[in-house]
Amino acid sequence: MYIREQKSPFQGKKPCESFLSPLAGDKKTCGAPREDWKPAVDIIENAECFVIEMDLPGIDADRLIVETGEDFMVVRGEKKKTDERPFVAANRLERGFGAFERSISLPVAIVSEAITTTYENGVMTIHLPKKEISVPKTIKIDFIN
């Protein structure tokens, strides 16, 4: 009788570096929280404005700065690291922290004075009204004899 010794697929790996690691993302998130994170953003356009929704859980509104130009918007902020918990080993630490900046280019000019923002349940919603585009106008020429 032949008995084959089976090796564990986890042998020699950290707990989160299993055979699922390629599906789970970057291995550098395995041992330490990410410091190079950017919040997720949805940009929706309708006839009157752009609506930007940004996931910012755990960030106080007073830590956020929104700057706009004629055809762009920049959001800056910082997510503070949660309390330091002592642990022997972490199975997975994925939540990001630290300073971030998101720059968004817009295809048309916006009215900076009419921008509104709300922040509720960790989601910031920004309404950016579009500037009215001047339509070319045909001018009648009066002939003088």
C-alpha cells in the first residue's frame, strides 16, 4: 500500500495568502491597512447638472474640502486611522486611511456659485449645475441704400 503525504495549500503562507489570493486582490493589503486609497465615485449626468456621489465612510464632514474650477472638481480629505488595537496576526486589513485627493474633469463648464453638497450616512452628494451653453444666433443684416 502506498500512502501519499498531502501538503496543505496554506503551508508557508500567511492566513490571507490562500489559493483565493489572486481573486482577492493585492497581497500587500494582507498585513497592513492601505494608505494609498481613493474613495469610490459615481458621476451621473443629466440635462441640467452632474451629480457626484462619493463613498466616504468614517470621515467627518469637517475633514473634507471641495474645490471647483470652470470644468473640474477636486475633493480632498483625510480618514484617520481607527484606534490601534493590539493583535498577534491579522487575517486581512483592507480598509484604507490617510489623506486622499480625487480630481474629476468635466466635459462642460459648471456654475460654481450654484453647487450644492450634502453628506449623509458616509456618502457625499455634490450637484454641479451646468453653465448654459450659448447657442449661435443668426443676425439679420439690414441693407441701407
